[in-house]
Amino acid sequence: MENHEHRLDLAFTALADPTRRAIVARLCRGDATVGELAQPFQIGLPTLLKHIHVLQRGGLIASAKTGRVRTCSLTPAGLRSTDDWLRAHIASWDSRLDRLETHLSRIARDRSQDD
Amino acid sequence: MENHEHRLDLAFTALADPTRRAIVARLCRGDATVGELAQPFQIGLPTLLKHIHVLQRGGLIASAKTGRVRTCSLTPAGLRSTDDWLRAHIASWDSRLDRLETHLSRIARDRSQDD
DNA sequence: TGCATACTTCGCCACATGGAAAACCATGAG
DNA sequence: CTCATGGTTTTCCATGTGGCGAAGTATGCA
């Protein structure tokens, strides 16, 4: 079984490219075929195919082929897992700040009592 | 001024490495010097320095040197900007699903009225 | 059967990345 | 001044990435 950390690597890596983020943004508005995804960008199909594979490895999208067209769709769980990591650490930072504040205010209170 | 999209590239790229995410996680619990950050990992200082630079380019951390020690600290705005992108698109996906659901239920209702 | 369509794979290239070793500052302690 | 300490820079290497063109594969239509 693949490590959970490694999954995050692949997800963040997938999101680190503007073309791939645009693909994700596009798929938020509905499924699309490979050809439809390629249209807005000035890149060749082979390149776009690689982007799609990177997004799949990162668990952000899924795709299935019917006939000769491949339809891609968003996998919201992929976005959520990266978001979970971020929110957890933002929360961690915030709570640390809170502890620091209460600590400082307690010191201030104690000192004012010393006067 | 650097493009906003490019900023996201750098931020996501910075988070795409497990060592760098560990550094961010460490800094959530308080500032640390370069040496302190290096300790938990089995990597050389030069490599860690590069990671620090990548994190700085991504706007995730800041660092200042006093004497011969450099102290690194988290820049929460960096985490927030990436989180903003994710949450916006997760929301976009959710609202699209909602529209789809209401649309389907409306069709179902209309059809039941046809009976 | 023939042919266009829609991907897909296959090299190939230029460049970025993660890693280490070694040599190089700069500062604080004696 | 001398030297250990804490970073920093330089150089190098193996691997990965984004891009392309060309060729290959598999449908679907006529």
C-alpha cells in the first residue's frame, strides 16, 4: 500500500502547474473529454495527456473511455485531502498563536498584580 | 509585479515535497533556526537550505538572520492563499452538484406531474 | 473496405529538482 | 589572533517535468 504522505506529494505536485489547475477548474463545471480539455490551451495533445495522467496519479481526477472518447471527471476527494492538510496546519498555527496570546496576557496580569 | 497564478505555482510546488511539508509542520509549533530544522531529517545542510529557499519563494515561510543564526518562521498568508484556491474550487464543485440535484429533482417532479 | 476522428505512445530536448561533497564566509568564545 | 560554530555557496549527478513532432491504435461513419 502506498504511503499516505506520498499521496499528498502527488496531489500537491499535480496542483503545482497552472495548466493542470485550469483543467481542475474546468472539470469543476462538469465532465469533459480529452479534446474538450485541450481546446482552451495552446498545447499539443500528448502534453495534455501527460497532465491528465499526473492529475490521475494525484487522485484529483478520474477518466473512463467509451468508444474512442475519454471522458474526465473531477474526484473531489483529491481536493479535499490536500485541503485537509492545509486546514489542519492553519488551525495548528492559529491555536499556537492563541496559546501564545493567553500566555502573554497571563504574564501581563501576573505582573500587574505584582505592582 | 509577479502574476498571481505564478504565486500559486510556487506555493503548491513548495508543498509538494514531504520534507518541506514537515518543515512547515514544525514551524507551526514555533520558530526555529536552520540547524534546528535540519536535526530531524537525514539530509545535509545544503539540501535543507534549498528547501528553505523554495519555501520562501512560495511565500510560506520567512527568515531573518541575527548574528550567525538564521531564524525561520511561518507566513500563514502563504498557506491561506493555497487554501483559498482549494476551497473556492471545492465550493464550485459542490454548487455544481447542487444545481445538478435540483435540476434532476425538478425533472422528476415535472415527470410525476405528467402521470 | 476505406477513411476521418480521437486519442495514445514514442522518442527527443531543455530545463528544473533533490541530493551530496567540498570549499567558503561570518561571528562568537577564549 | 585563533578557532569552532552555523550558515552559505559552488559544483556535480541522477532523475523528473513540460514541451514538441511523428508515428501508432482504435472507433465510427460511409
